[in-house]
Amino acid sequence: MAKKRGISKYLELSYWSEDLILKNLPFVLFLGFLALIYIANAHFAERNVRRIQTLQKEIKELRWHHRSLQADIMFRSKRSQMQQKVKDQGLRPWRTEPKRIVISK
């Protein structure tokens, strides 16, 4: 019976007097402040995760663009492609091998 009496004591409104509430008010305010900080931290973390994901997508797209440009430059710098480009200017490749100049001391 004593246990029931003890539990019912906490359920009565007379137990929750002004003194008890005012005595624990700083602790309740502190818990509320911690809850606000926790929520703000969660929002900040989610915003950072979204930002990181968009930057990763942008890096992927820039990497693809870089590779396509690099392949295009490699194709255009081939000897056969260069010959076609300068053909209308009247330039032709050399038919003979380059000569080596040897200086004797």
C-alpha cells in the first residue's frame, strides 16, 4: 500500500506546487537552451551535407568537361590533323630527315 501511496502523491496537483516549479525553472530553461542548440546543430549539419553533395556533382561535371577537352586537344594535336589544318596555308611536312650539326672542339 505504501508504494501506491507514494506514486499517487506525485500524481496529485498539490505536489506540483509553485515552490517545486520555481526551484527547477533554471534547470528546465537550461534543458530548453540545449534543445535549441541541438536543433540548430542538426540544421547546420544537414545544410553542409547538401552543400557537399552539390559540390561533388559540380566536380564530377567539371571532371567530365576537362576529360572531353583533353581528348579533343589530343586529337587536334595529332600530326595528321595538324597537316590538314596548315595545308591551305601552303605548308607541307619535310620530306628529308633533319640534319645534325656537329661542332668539333
